Amino acid sequence: MQLTYSPYQLELKHPFTIAKFSRTSTPLILLQIEHEGYIGYGEASMVPYMGESHQTAAEYLSRVDVSQFRYPFDFDAIIQYLDSIAPGNPATKAAIDIALHDLEGKLKQQPCWELLGSDPAKMPVTSYTVGIDTPEVLVEKVKQGDGCRVIKVKLGRGSDKELINTIRSVTGLPLYVDANQGWTDLHESLDMTHWLHEQGVILIEQPMAKTDPDSNAWLTERSPIPIIGDEAVQRFPDVDKAKGVYSGINVKLMKSAGMHEAHRMIKRAGKLGLKVLIGCMSETSCATLAAAALAPQCDWADLDGPLLVSNNPFKMPRFMDGKWVLNDEPGLGLEA
Ligand code: MG
């Protein structure tokens, strides 16, 4: 088995601004694992606030010994091994996990979604995200999201109502909102949830600080719209901590160290009565197809990565009626 990788800079179509920061591109690692003539593809998307970079990925990968990986893959043991090398590095671990899932599908001649027990008919629509921007640019972005059936709006910079009103002036589509921990006052936040409910908002992501479960729980108990933990929920042990604090969790492969643990998180959330939104970072078709393989097991999807970038090195997967279409190809179904 042989692991190779290359750094890549993924360019965004528009500068992306949320409550805490703004950026125009995202560092990636594109990774391949070769075995018996088959190649599994993986990807790490390392958004700056998560603390990973081309350098940290290179350091981590220099310590990974691929002779540890034996087919058929024991993913519990593999994740344990990857965690034993160093804590953190979830996106880099995800790149390895995704490549091994792609490889497993190719070796078994089965699509990943089938190996994971997903029903393609249950694929949820994916939202199209617009960052914080001027009204003119917002209107333009919403128009570009044509083909999507849900718009996700980034809030939390103090002009939330104006932003929603601007979007409502161009579209009546259902909305997801993400405050990225930007709300601070409990009663103002509660009023906002009621106002957003009237505006056709379906869910709210991470309204208050991830370090303040009490305030998030208070709001969840009273909000007419589900409150979803994102920044507060990274890996498997965080799912149980979300119970009683949030109505649901946002699972992302770049937080969970890949598909295997994301799948475990989704199943655990179901047992605890938590809803699941499957989300993404700025990603190519590779990580998007990996998440799409699990999306039919989730309540909502926010997998718009490839729709927001300008230099996706892979072919765009089929997108129809606002949903990614899972194909019958072995592995992820990724086309170079
Ligand atoms: Mg979020």
C-alpha cells in the first residue's frame, strides 16, 4: 500500500465572510492510497480556524505508516492508530479515512453509500451558503445559487435582520441560518429565533459560544426552530454532550476525522433523539461525495463545497433538484 499527497489551494468564487473572519481560499491536501492497482482518493480541507495547515498535514503524514492498513479495513483500529500518532489533525485524518473508504469500495466493487447502508432515495436537498456581504453582492450570490432549494445565511455580525430582509427581497426559498457563535444576549437571541421563524427559517446553527452550553440549552428549550450545535460538536464523544443542549448536531468529515466516525456520530445522534445536519468546509467533489454517501441518513444537508469554488480539480458530481445524485460506481464515484 502506498500513500502519496500534494498540497492544493482551493479558490473561492467570492470572499467568504462569517461572524469571526473572512477568507478567499482554503489550503487542501489531495491524498491517494494505492493498493493492488486501485487508487483511493482523499482530501483534507484545512480552514484556518481549525488550526491545520499544509505544514501540520505534512508533519502528521510523515508519521503515518501505511503498512498498518490491511484490507479488509478495520476502521475502528485505523482511527485508533491515527489518533495514537497525534491528537488533533482531524482533516488530515479524514483525508486518509476517505481514501481508504474509496479504496475499499473499489476493491469490493461497491459504492461507498451502499457499504455504509445509505438509501440514495432519501438524499436531502443541499443548502447553498451565502456569507455576510453588502446587499448588492448578497442579491448576486442568491441568484447564483439557482438550482438549490434552500439558502444558508451566515449571521452574527449585528446586522442580522437587514441581511434576512435583503435575501427575502430576492427569494422565498426556505433558509438555514448560521450565527457561528455570534449571538451574546439571551433575550435578544430568543426574540430573533421567533422573528426568524416568521421569515421561513428552518434551523439555526451555533447561535452562542460553544463554551457556553447553558445559554445554548436555554435557547434550545424556548426556540420555535431547531438549534444545531456545530463548533461545539467535533468528534464522537461530543455527541452525548450535545444532548439537552442542542436539538441536533452538525456533522462534518473534516471535524470527525472522516466517514467512519461521522457514521458512528450519526447513528449515536439518532439513538439520543438528536437531529443531524451534515455539513462541509470548502471542499472539492472528493470530500463532498464522501459526505453525500452518508447524507441520506441525515435530516438535512449543507454540502455546497464544490458550488462555491472555482478550481475544483475533479469533475462536478451530478446535481439535480437541489440534491447530489449518488452514482453506482465503486467507491466514492469520483471522476478525475
Ligand atoms: Mg456552522
